[in-house]
Amino acid sequence: MALLHESLYRSGVFTSVDLSTYLKELCTQAFRTLSAQNGLVRLQLDLTAVHVSMDQATPCGLLVNELVSNSLKHAFPDGHSGTISISLHGIANSKQVLLTVSDDGIGFSDDFEIKRTQSLGLQLVGDLARQLKGKLTIESGSGTIFSVSFTPDQAKSAGSA
């Protein structure tokens, strides 16, 4: 939350937030704080400027932070190396954007659906996606991909006035 407020004050615009800038700062700080992998896990960002209100920036930040934390804790056991990727892009021929957090770690176990209903963190991710009025999809195999598609409540391109 402090990062979000700092971004607002730095920009001088209090009605919208550039989600790409906010997520870059958030992910970089969260990664530094949470990564105990001694450089074995990399962070990859592919973010396009998307402007949203505070009402959407907050759940986006919480959602991404939760997923990055989960990946760092569970996706790379026993010193495995890998990459956590965060992307944010517009969906072609749509007003929606797609926010994706993925890793190339070990993926989910076979009993994932049972654990999903019992995991507070994954329940939180679902609740945050609903707060965005978005659609959450989860894929697992060689790694895990969480995607949320949603419509920005203040859709502006980076160059708009």
C-alpha cells in the first residue's frame, strides 16, 4: 500500500495509477525481500502501461504479491533454479487486459483442487480476482500460470491526456 501511495504522490495524479509502474516496483521489492534462493530464481517482467483507479490497483498488487510469494515458497524446492514471470498486456480487440503471474517450477501436485479449496492464499487470489470483476484461470504442468483478465476501470493508454 505504501508503494501505491508513493506512486500516486510522485505522479501528481490521484485519480489513476500506471499499473505497470506500480507492479514493477512491487515485484522488485517483494522479490528482494522474499527470495531466499540466492539468485537461483529470476524475476522477468513484461508490462505494458495500463491506467487503473486505486480501487483496482490495490487488489492487483495484493494478488501479484500473493502469487509471487507462493512461487518463491513452493515452486523451487531444494535449490532448484527458475524464473517467475509477470506480464500485463491488453487483449486484442477488447477493452480488457490480461495480468499473468507464472513460474517454471515444479507445478501443482495431483491433489491440487483439494488443496486449492483449503489454501487461504489461493482463496485470497480468487477473492481478489472477483474484486477486479475479472476471470481467473490456473494452469499447471511444467510450472504454474495464473491469469486474470479484467476491464480497467479507467482505460487510458500511456500517451493519453
